[in-house]
Amino acid sequence: MFNRLSLKMGALFFVFILIIGGLLYFILYINLANERINEIINNLLARGNTHSDVLEDHFDETTMNHVGLMESASDFVVIITDVKGDILVQSNPLEKEMETVIKRTDYNQIPPEGVVIEDNWKEKQYIATDSPITIDGEHRGHVFMFANSKQVRSILDQLSNHFKFIGFITVGITIITIFILSRFITSPVVKMKRATEQLSIGNNQVELHTERNDELGELAKSIQSLSNDLDRLKNERKEFLASISHELRTPLTYIKGYADIIHRRSLSEQELIEYIEIIREETEQLSKLIKHLFELAKMDQYSFVINRELVTLKTLIASIIDLIQPVIQQKNISVSLQCPYYIKAFVDPHRFQQVILNILDNAVKHSPKGSVITIEVREQREFITITVLDHGEGIPKQDLPFVFDRLYRVDKSRSRKSGGSGLGLAIAREIVESHGGSMRINSKFGEGTDVLIQLPIISKKI
Ligand code: ADP
């Protein structure tokens, strides 16, 4: 239970707030208490001074008695002495501590504004002040004022009771606030923890609230998108595996079928040659598919090595056109290469040859006899763009978003016959992206297709 994040956070907040709050309250209490004590002592002195002022004007028995009578009804004690310290009037019965204080006084050292002669309210029963009576420059007596220390203590008790009350309320509010706050912070964390647990056991459809705009909201969004990605990947993998098994099964069925025919029947030499040719073609198709799949697998594992060098694009593309010259000639297609000599790209020539070959191969396959394929290379400020443009059959709109998907073929049966595996564009795009570039395809069904490669110019300088 103590391992729970909300509890740990709550306890930590509580301790911190308690320490900080306690310290602040303590300082405030000390200041207020000192202020109150000083106020009481100064009031006592001011009261004594007022009496001494009155007595300086009328230093007679009646006035003294009057002062004594007044204070007998108050919480204070007044003692009026003559210049030697003999008591003339006292408002209350004399107590031992008062006598000690009066005797201890140095009568000649008292300044005209009076002094506090006892302020030890903690230990002594009384705090006391002494105000001298000076008439026409002649020192005539003293007004001693006493206040019971209990008064000070009770005022401080009151103050500390207030502080205790406020302290309790503060602690209560702090606990409630921390509870709400820690729940507010930790409950989404707990939900995310549960969601990741679900993800780890393979349940990829988690629902998290992602409305928050803070870091926790960001985290929830990341987990949510991770869950969606995992779900998508799971489905893609399922579909991919189903497609692969289909792709492998088809040529194997042909191979096995024709091998059985050869095995069982006595065939003419012509038939034998024909069937063996089919088996050879299917085997070739199979090994090409496996090679492509292997390449894609390597790309997925990032064990795909790219050996970049500065390549003159015109030379590279011209050599690829040469490579497929027989097919081009067979279809009477003319390929126009528009590429300035100076354009060089920092790419892996072997991999890039594969990219252009795949695209060009598609263009040739899907173009009618006697048509023109244009390859245009341009260098702009930030990119090198390579466009392969054909006037072939084009790609239907509904298929266009999927042509880069693995094993996706527009016309399955025809594509198989022409040796297509549905992996050419997927491989090409992986290679381009691993060079930091991007690849797009635009097409209009019945009009033609252009494939666009963009390579960041930086790839030339790395
Ligand atoms: P494949 O190896 O089967 O050609 P690709 O991944 O290279 O697979 O292409 C995917 C699909 O996109 C192909 O089946 C084809 O129908 C379509 N396609 C690609 N390039 C072109 C093009 N230039 N013209 C028409 N269709 C094309």
C-alpha cells in the first residue's frame, strides 16, 4: 500500500507543507507574541508616566490617594514612593516580589521617561516599571507600576490557541488538497499503467482520456497512439502473413502440379520442355519473392547497410536504361532522360539502382508499345527531384493509396504473370526513406503515372 504513487506523493507534499507552514507559523507567532508583550509593557510604562505627570503637577496626598484608588479597581498595581523609596501610597496589598523590586531599584539612575525594571514575565510573578516624579528639577519620588505576568501569559495563551486552531484548519485543508491533488495527478498515471499492462499482454485496444493539455495528457496521447499503432501493426502483420503464404503457395502449387504431371505421364519432348520451363519460371519467381522479402526484413531490422558515395545521376540512370534495353526495344518504347551532368547525389549506387530499376520496370511493364517514358532529374534549392513519367495504363484511384503496401498489386493475375510480386515500390520507398528522402506516386487511370523521388540536397554533402 505504501508503494502507491498517490500515497508517496501525498506524504511527501504533506511533510514539505508541514515543515514550510510550521516554520512560517512559528516565525509569525514569535513576532506577534513579542509585539503583544512589548505592547503590554509599554502600556504599563505609559500608565505610570501619566500618573507621574499628574503627580508632578499636584504632588499631594489627595492626588496620590486618588491615583491609588483608581488603580485598585484596575488589573494593575501602583506604588508611589518618596525619593528614598519609602512607600507613600499603594493600590493593593504589598507583595514580597513587589518589595524586592522596589528595593532593588537604583533611585538615582531613573531617566525622566521612566524604565521597565522587570520584564521577566516567564519566571516572575509581576512585570514592573518605574516612572520618576521630578518637580522643578528636583527628584521627589517614584511611581511603580506592576502588572501580573498572568495577563501576559493569558494573552499569549489566547494567541497560541488561535494559532493552534488555524494550524488544525490548515493541516485539514492541506490533507484534503493533497488528497485531491494527488488523485488528480496519479489517477491518470494509474490508468496509463493499467493501459500499458494491457498492451504488454497483447490487448492493443486501450481507451485513455487524452483531453488534458499537460504532460500527462501528452503521455496519454502517446500511449493511445502506441496502442493504435500496435493494433494496426498486428493487423498488418496478420494480413502480410496471409498474403505471403498465399504468394508462396501459388508458385509452389504450380511447381508441384507440373512436377506431378512430368512424374506420372509419359510426355512428348515438346510438352516436357514447356512444363519444365513453367517450373523454372515459377522457381525464379519464388526465389525473387524470397529475395525481396529478405531485403525488406533486413530493412525492418535496421541491418540494412548503406554505402553512400557521390554519384553522377545521369551516368547511373543511363546505365539502368541500358540494362533494360532488351525489354524497351521489345516494346518499342523510347526513354527520354533529362538530367544535367553536374547533378550528383550522395547515395548508395547499388541500392539506388534498385530503386530506379523497380520504377522503370513498372513504367515499361504498364506502358503500351511505342510510348515514351520520361525521366527528369532536377536540382532545386533543398532537394534533388527525380520524376519517372509514363503514358501507360495508370492506376485506378481506389488502388493508389495502397501501391506502396507490401505485396499489394493492382491487377493480381496479370501482375503475377509479368513477374510482379507487389514488393517493388515498397522496397524502393524503404530505400529512398533510408536515404532521408521521400517518394510519391501520382496517376490517372488510362492516362499515365508519374513517380516522384525527393532527396534532400544535404545527402549530397554528408
Ligand atoms: P510489382 O512488383 O507487382 O510491380 P510494385 O510494388 O512495384 O509491385 O507495384 C505495385 C502495383 O502498382 C503494381 O501491381 C502495379 O499494378 C501498380 N503500378 C506500379 N507502377 C505502375 C505504373 N507505372 N503504371 C501502372 N501501374 C503501376
